[in-house]
Amino acid sequence: MLRIVLPFVFLAATPVFAQQMTTAAEVRPILQATRGNWIALRDYDGQDLLYFTHLESWRCGLDRVVYAINGGPLTDWAMEPCREGTAQPNAIGADRLPYAVLPAGSVQRVDVMVVYDDGTADSATYERAAVLMP
């Protein structure tokens, strides 16, 4: 009988790794690689819900997130502070709503700019169809 033994991996380093993901140098490569996931849009209960969950999840290392709807004025997205010194500094609080509520069908385009804690910035533009959740 062939027996396969899988090694047990203990992830004791996970909290240390998580704590290290709190600077621009550490989160920039992740956010650049996942630019298509920065926001999501949901048509729900007669409203457009514009989600910033991904950016909230990588907020440590960010100084600011601003966005504009349909080419309108820039709006700051207020994020919780980084929970440095904890096992999960980027954890989103249980009472935190990581979305903006807008009138149904009103969001056609979203421009987003992230400003890292080192003063550099990245931006992206999203059309409704590209970020609309089913």
C-alpha cells in the first residue's frame, strides 16, 4: 500500500509577515498587481454600492484614497487607521462599512487614486461594466 505523508506546516511567521505589510514599499507591489480589484460596484436594493474593500484591506502603507464618480469632484475615502502592533494590522473592523451608497444606476465611471505613505501615487479608471458584481 502506497502511503503519502504530507508535511505539517506551522505558520508561526504569519503575524510577523502581516505586521511587515504596513509601508508603501510593501503594499505598493500588491496594489499595483491587483489594480483591477481596487473597487467593486453592486446594484443592490435600489442603490449603487461602491465597495473599497480591497483598498481597505491594504490600507496600511496608504496615506489617502480619493475617488471621483463620472468625472466629478474628488472625494476622500475615509479609512480606519492601521492597527499596527496587532497580528492583523489591515483587518477591517466588524462595524465598518467599506462602501459608499449612491443612487441606483448613477455610477458609470470611477476614477481612483491611492497616495502611499511615501508620497507617491497610483491611479486607475473603471467603467461600470468592468467592476459591476453580479
